[in-house]
Amino acid sequence: MRLKISFVSDKEYITLPLHHNKTVQGMFYKSLPRPLSDFLHEMGFFYNGRKFKLFTFSKIQSSHFIPLKSKKRIKYKTPITLYISSGVDEFTKNWGDFLLKSHRILLGKNELYLGSIEAVKTPVFKEEMLIRTLSPITVYRTFENERKYYRYYSPQEPEFQELISENLRKKFEILSGKKLDKFPIQIQPTGKIRKVLFKYKDFPIEAYEGTFKIKTDPEMFKTVYDTGLGAKNSQGFGMIEVLSEN
């Protein structure tokens, strides 16, 4: 289930850290009842010792933004729009209920008010679809030599599709309760793909945004749509929208 949320402000612009995924994530955690928020933040869903939160959110959408790189800040013209979705409908419904009842919402130090909220109609999923990233996709492997380090992969490398497939299989098994061995999936960039660099808690993350053609089982596509593609979805990565059915 997916929500489209518009926030308004008394100010023409709001100001956030240049790398503000954690700030947006924090707002969403605070917009849930305490037991649900604590469960998602501290525990989540375990799969072979790995935690999955099974939700994702988009980048901030605004008619205008002004990077203040020297101050490591960014300004967004209001109103702003965010999308959030989850494979667990209870989470999405609770976000909607809380925001509808809230007099104000704090995003960092910015005081916002709900402008509008709507449940986005779920597309009819086909075996092949054209998608666009609403937040960039990241996939990586962890290595240890003298120290732990992370190797991120681009869409041109075979590991990109391999890691997305493995991550998707785990999320599907958690949500469906079905054991899944192999399933067909092809991910092909279309047009220009842009590499973007983020920081989350000062931790560098390499990600990619643009349009992709994906071929997979429609049932798997719903998991992609609800929970995101790739890793770090709950940190604001991997949210996609469907552009067309092929």
C-alpha cells in the first residue's frame, strides 16, 4: 500500500541537511504508534539474521530547491510531496491515520502541516514494465580485510541484478510465507542512469537513479512496488513508480 503526502508550511522554504534521508526517516518513525515505531526501528523482520523493515519512501518532491553546499544544507520550496509505501498494510494505514489527526508535523526543525494525503492506486502488474526511481537504488556486498568495507555495484555490472534478485526473494518470502528457490528477473537500464552519492549518519552510500525495464513475475513486482528495489529501502532508497506496461 502506498501513500502520497503533501505538506505545507507557513514559510516559503524549509531548510534541511544536504543529506536528509535520516531526517525524513525519523519523521516517519515518529508518525507511528510507539509500539509499531519501536518494532520497526529496533527489530523489523528477520531473515537468516538480517533485518528487513519492508517499507520505503521517496525523495522530497518540490517545485524548486536551492542547495547550500557551503553550509551543507538544502532549501525546498513549499509545498513538498513525499511518497511512502510498505508491504505491510497496517504500517501504511497507521501512517495515514496519524498524519490525518496531527495538528503539525516536525521535519527536522521545520514545522509542517498536512496539505493532502491519498492512497495511490496500485498498478496492474505485468511481466514486463517500465519503471522510474522515486528514490535511487543501491546494492552492495560487505567485505572484510584489515577492516570492513562495502563494494557498491552499478547497473552495468552483473552483480547489480544478482543482488537485487536475492534481496527481493528474501522480502517476498517474509511477506508471503512461501519458500522461493528461483524466479525470472531481468533489469535493464533505459536512457541515462545517474550515479548519486549520499551520506546516512555520515556513512557514504552510492546509488543510481533513472528509468529501468524490468521483467519478472507479476507477484514479485508487487513486492518491488511495495518495499522497493535493492538495499536500504527504509533509509529512503529503491522506491519506484510504474511508467508504462509493456
